Amino acid sequence: MVTRKTPASLDAILSGQKIHGRILQSGYSIKEIQNMLGLECPQSVYRWLKGRSMPSIDNLYMLSQILDVHMEDLLVSMDAADHSV
């Protein structure tokens, strides 16, 4: 019998913290990130950082390019969150 690993969900709060850390390391301001992503207001970015929402795949890709990291390096899976506790 073949057992398949069930994909893990993303932890929005820890992912937001990771995104926030990468933005701080980059030296960009939230306003600069907002402008580079073409967002109307910075509230979307703040919602990501607080774990209230996740960036769309397009925004996540552009954010990874801006911050010069892989998209996966901006995300935390629930599996990883469970192991870090």
C-alpha cells in the first residue's frame, strides 16, 4: 500500500512574521513595498504582516523578487509551526 503525505496548510501568522522580518532586513519601508507591488494602500501589506491575510500568488512572487528570496522562504507551513513549538 502506498502512503501519501498530506500537504500542510500555511500558518498565516508565522508567515506574516517571516515576511515582516525579510522586509526589515531589506531596508525597504512598507510604503515602498506597497508602491513596488502597485497596491492602492499599505493596509494589504499590514494585513499580511499581522497574519490576517496572505498575499496573492502574484504579490508573493513579486515580493520574493523584491526581497531577493524564494517564495517558499517567505512562508511557514503548519507542519513547521507545529515542530517549532
